[in-house]
Amino acid sequence: MRQVREHKEDLLLRLPRLQWVLFGFLLLIAARFWFVQVVSGDYYLEMAENNRVRELPLKAPRGLIYERQGRLLAENVPSYNLMLDPSQSQDLDRALTFAERCLKEPASELREALDEGGGVGSFRPILIAEALSLSEVAAIEAAGLEFPEFTIEVGHLRLYRNGPITAHTLGYLGEVNERDLAREAQSLRPGDLIGRKGVELAFDETLRGVDGQRAVIVDSRGRFKEEYGRDPAESGQALNLGLDLDLQQEAARYFEGKAGAAVALDPATGEIRAMVSAPSYNPNIFSRRLDRDAWRNLIEAPQDPLQNRVIQNTYSPGSVFKIVMAAAGLSEGLIGPEETVWCGGSTRIYNRRWRCWKQAGHGHVSLHRAIKESCDVYFYHLGQELGITRIAEYSRQLGLGHPTGIDLLGEREGLVPDPEWSERRRGTPWYPGETISVAIGQGPVLVTPLQIASLMASVASLGTQVTPRVAADSSVVEKRQLPVETWIFERIGAALWSVVNDQRGTGYAAKVPGIEVAGKTGTVQVVAQETWIKSEDLPYEQRDHGWFASYATAGDRQLVVVVLVEHGGHGSTAAAPLAKRLYEIYFRDYLDNSQPS
């Protein structure tokens, strides 16, 4: 009995302790309830709301692009896009099979798009198909209860109205990659489109705009119930270009079936009036998802259609380089306007015979006639007197060997060789015979068509160099005066005028009655020739490139036109006719008014 009594007394002593412990637990639970419901009530209420409120992005419409007369070049059109939310799917394979039947696209391609967008672990809608037809939209919407993971989003599809005609100027859009996201983490999200080439790349921030946001309430199955709130998107700014669509279309037509480049600009402002590179491509294919095979076919296509030859390809300038040689010779006092050189069809310099393009020779030629009839022998001797160092110096002063500064990205700088370059890049000394080749624009000297256009603009304005640009903005005209005396440009300009307007001039095919056209033809050998062989008698890949660099004046307006036709043969026949046609179009109002009634 004593043991039972002691055990009972022991329990009675422990019971109050147990009661205090239970009271403490109840107190903690009550405090937790108070903290959750009172102190953190708003926070958990917001979390509950977020379980049924979804934030959907509102894509900002990209800014429109216009040419100089207000004609639309790039716009946005509505596009129905199919979005898939993996978190709402009970059977993803079944859902993709259904989408395959509706869209007539392989389920493998749809899954690939899903994986690229974030995969099955994503908790946000992923774009898996674009530009759906109305019948496809109807089929998806009709099965909304059965497949709640699918939603239709109305987006914006970039449309380039003139397709390949303006492709290299406008560029195209592409989906952001990891490098883009790391660079602009605050303003870009996966799936966004940004500029990849041309104007779209150079002015991307201006055109892009600011995305908005739309909050919607959904039910437990993720279906839309009502809109909760909206932060509207801000459209991108419109962009006006100095491009003239009439000139652009004419140049593009001329280059059908050809390879080469054409550029026209206003020498007073630097505004680009036309920029054509051939062959071209259709930038509209980039407005929707581009599969790997289509991309591979494009980058492996012959003659590289993605390359903008106006600013990204470099060529030997051929006889167009004689403009630089003339400026250097006159500035250095090595030649006089009336001094003559004998051309018998060839000459011997450094124990080697150098041929003129005219086998019979030109006889006694002055600087004026040497430019007009493009006599090689005259400039061989001038090159020997100048030497490569002075040739390189004047070339750079006149804008060669470095970018022009155009407001597009990816411009090449070209090459002006000199002894230092030869030692640094080739590891060999400069040989005097190389100077003779450079004197007529052959050898290692390389230029872009835009650099030649900038050079011609400087001649047209008697020594004022203007920075080319595609954007039409009169407040950013950049000019500088070249360190060459005005009278030298006047002398050269007079000779260039005779190239076009004298029947013996090599550019007579570009003559336009009523307009003062001046220019210089150029023929660039692709392969070295030891004898006089006509370019048209060679295989296509070995035929000469044809240049025509020019400017024209009508009233108070001027225009520079430079044309390069790859493997086109002589510049007089391959390139000059296009320049003539562009001048006729650009100055047609002047020509119409100047005709007698």
C-alpha cells in the first residue's frame, strides 16, 4: 500500500508541471495564430491572391520605320501565338499530340520549342507556335476545357514591306540569347526579340519600346476569369530614314541575278539615299521562329546573302584609286596639270614591263586625259615618284583605311598598306614593285563601296568630308575639311566630268543630258594576267570586278552614286548604266521642269 501511495503522490507532483507545459504549447499556438492572422495577415493574403492572379507580359509594339517621303518600310501586324503552360498540364505528351493535329507540325518541333523556352519545369507560359491561322485558333479554343495548358496570345509580327529590297539596310530581329540577357537583365526576358542586323540593331533601344504587364484572375485549373489590373506597354519610337525607296527599288532590280553593291548618298548631309547589296535575303523569315535547317541553308548559301557588301566587304578599288593618286601628286607638286607622260601601251619600271589596259597606248597624256581615259602608264610613273609612304598618307587623309563612321554596326575599315603594315602583318619588307600595283588600285589596297562614296562626296563638295548615316536627322550632320587645297579638287572634278561627258571618256555610258555628272570607272583584276585578255572570255569567277564612282549636280542638289558589280567586267558597261538610271530618277523633277514646253 505504501508503494501505491508513494507512486500516487509522485504523479500528483508531476501533474502541475505537465499542465504548465501544455499551457505553454497552447500559448505558442495562439501566438503563432496571432502573428499569422494579424501581424502577417496582409502578406499571406497577397500570397493567396497570387495563387489565383497571374501576371502576363504585354509586349510593346516595335517602332515603325519610314523612308524619306513617309512611305512605310517596317511595321507590326497582329499574330496569334500558341502558348503552353507546363504547370497546368496533366499529360504533356497528349497535349503536344493534340497540338500536332491542329497545327500540322511535328510534335518533335513543338517539344523543341518547349525545351528552348524553359522546358517542362517552367511555371510560365512558353511560346511554341507563331502566326496561327483563324481555323487553328478556333480548334485550340474549342478544346480549352480539355487542354487548359494552351492559351492564345495576340502578339506583334514584324513585317518588312519590301522584303529583300531593303533587307541589308533594315536588318532583322532575333530572339535574345544568354549573352543578351546577361547584358540587359533588367529590360530583356527569354523569348524577347531584338535587332540583329542593320537599322534594327543600330537603333534597337529606340525602336524596342517598354513592355507592359497584365494581371488576370484564373480559377483552380488556370482558366481566365477576369482582368485584375493592367500596366500598358509603351510603343517604340518611330524612325525616319533618308532612304529613297524609288532609288532602292531600281538598284535592287538592276542587281537581279548579279552580285555586288550600290550606294547613293547626299554629299551635303551624308544621308544614305540607297543601299543595296546583292544577293539579298528575305528578312521576314526571321519574324517567326527559324528552324536550324533554314538557318544553315541561309548561312551556307553561295555568295553570302547575309553580308552587307556596302560596308562589310572590301575590294581593290581599281582605277577609282587614281583620284587619290591625282590628289597626292598635285599636293606634293610632283605633277603639273599640263605635264605629259608617253603611253605606248606599256612601260618598263624596276626591270619589269607594266601593261596599260589599252594595248595600243594613249600617246602623250596629261593628268586630265589620264583620268578621262584611265591611262595606267601615267599613274605607274606617278606611283614611282610618290612612293608607298606618301600614297598611304593621302589615302588615309581622304578617308580610306578606316571606317566612315556610318550609324550602322559592323563596318569594315579596309586596308591601306605601307612598309610598317608589311613588316607587321606579313613579316616581309615592302617591295618597290608593289607600289606600282597600288598606284592603279591593285595589290593589297582594299576599300568598301561606302568609303568610295565618302571619297566622291568629298570631291563633289571640294574637300568637305561628311559622315554617312541612314537616319534622317539634320541636327547630327558631321563634317570636316580635308587637308587638300580646294583647287586640287576642282582640277580633279573637271577631269571626272570629262570621263562622263566626253565621248572618249570611259564613263560616257552614264551621261545624262541636262545634269552635270562626273565619275570614274574602275576595272579590278580578280586574277593576275600576263597578256591582254578580255574579261568576258574568262570563266565567271575569274572575270574582273566593275566599278563606277560618281556624283551629279542639278540645280542646288547633288547626289553621289557608287556601283560595284562583282565579276561584271568593265565598270563602263557593268556599273555606269545603273548610276545613270538612278540620277534620272532622283533628278526627274528637275529634268521635267528644264524641258522646253
